Amino acid sequence: MTRDEFISELEFVFNVAGGSLTPETELGSLKAWDSMGMLSIITLMKQVGSSTKVDQLMEAKTIGDLVQLAGEKLD
């Protein structure tokens, strides 16, 4: 999965318009950044092969942080 595909998946998970998320987008500003959203992100991280832990996700503040956590697994 490429970085752009990963961000597109995040847009789907967070139910926002395509192209609306940037690395600077704060997770706290997204309505779907809740327990269900986090479960979806964990599933997405597993799909890309990342072994990201829940505590790492809890520390994430921006979309860029999520991309960085998946980073080495993205093409």
C-alpha cells in the first residue's frame, strides 16, 4: 500500500471527503477519532503489516503521526 492509498483509507475510516486529510490534520478534530475509529486504524495497520501498539496510537496527534507509524510498511 502506498502512502496516498493509506491516507485514502484513513479518509474512509474517518468518513471525510477524499483529499481532505493532510499530515497536519489533528486527530482530535475528527468526529470518528473514537474507540471504533481506533479499532479501524488498528485493523488498517495490520493490513499494511505494521505492528503498531495501541499505546502508540493513543500518543498520535495528527494524520502525519499515523502515516509515520505505518511508514516503513508503506511503499
